[in-house]
Amino acid sequence: MQIKQKYLVGVVSILYFSFYWMNANAQPLNPSEINVEKYGNKSFLALPSEDPPSSMTWGAYGDVIESFHGIAAYSNGNRQSDRTYQCTELVHRFIREIWGLPTRLGLGMGDGKDLAKGMADRFGSPQTSALANGQLISLEYFPNGSSPFPPVVGSIVSMHFNSSLKGPGHVAIIRKIEPLSEGKFQAILFDQHGAAQDKINIPIEYDVVDFTRDRDGNWSGEVYSWKYKRFYPTTGWTNVELISS
């Protein structure tokens, strides 16, 4: 019995230090770090931005590609691998771990192109969040091209990911926003790609979305895919709204 206990302690220790090493630069978010961005009569909670990695590699199945506030994005490996690490899996996990909302795959909130709206439909009712100092928050969806409210760092962005505008699409989290000009900015995405690559250990890049405000004051976004070298329209985005202060 003592041998088994020592063995288990050793295994747990190895797993703990492996996890710590992988997340050595990740610090838990503090409510004081959350920014409140006001647009008209609405207040949105924005996460601190983080630069993307200077380089990324599509590794073997389960390898960490990048992370954002301690949440890892994983590789799906080659085309013979399992497809566990879909874009939707990451977004569910991110919202659950960061904001404490009880979301997961299998609740019928839609594929990538629909998930931003699906999450807002499910979590649109006010509920408390520890990261908001116990204040009430809700998720609110804004359709592409018809909303005066832009996304912020930490927003969920859903998009089409082919020229036919069909298929499951894609979904991601905004990790950084870079102003381009008046009424225009670029959002760098934090995401997982469910479609495995033909090869592993190849360099990859991050996707970006260009958001533009039109003359009527409404925002629209186009995602640029580094892989396909094309722009595709977003379907919309979901912000975390602060209900009480």
C-alpha cells in the first residue's frame, strides 16, 4: 500500500510540475485587471490584451499551440488524429474558465458560425461572475453590419470560413485589438482549428479580423485566413455586458 501511495504521489507531482511549466507565464486574472468599456448606455467587460506568440507550430495531437490568460489552444495533429480540439471546444472552455459560466459542448448552441449567438441566447439572463467581483453579467450578441456596438478584447466572434458561406464556419476569442484608423481596427484572434493539417511540425499564423464602422455607425468584420489567403465575413460577435456596478 505504501508503494502504491508513493507511486501516486510521484505521478501527481510530475503532472503538477508539467502543468506549471506549460503555464509558467500565465497569471490568474484579477477583477481589478478587467476594463469596463462604455458605449452609449452599455458597459462591456474587456480582458487585458496579450500579444500573440512570435511564432507558432502545428504540433502533434494534443500539443499546446498558444495560450491566452492561461487557457491553452491545442493541435488536432494530422488528419488521422481525433478531432477533439474544435474551435467550439476552446470557446466553451474559455468562457467557462474565465467567466465561470456553465457552458460546454453538447448543449445545442451551434457550430462555429452560430456559437456567438447561441451562447448569448443561453446566457443572456444576468448572473454573477467572480471575475466581475460578484456583479451581474450577461452575454449579448451583435449581428455583423447592424450594430453600433463593436467587440472588445475577450469577445466571441463567429464567422464563415469559406467563399460559399456554407458549412460549420469558425469561432474565436479576440486576444488583442490594434487601431488602424478612425472607425477601423484589427482584432487578433485566439482560436483552435478543428480541421487537422496534412502534416505536423509546420509553422502556422494567427487569423485576424478587420472591423469597420460604416457611415450609419454600424460595425462589420471580415476575417483574413492566413491558410486560405482570403477574407470571409463574420456573422456576429458576443460581448460580456456588465449589468450592475
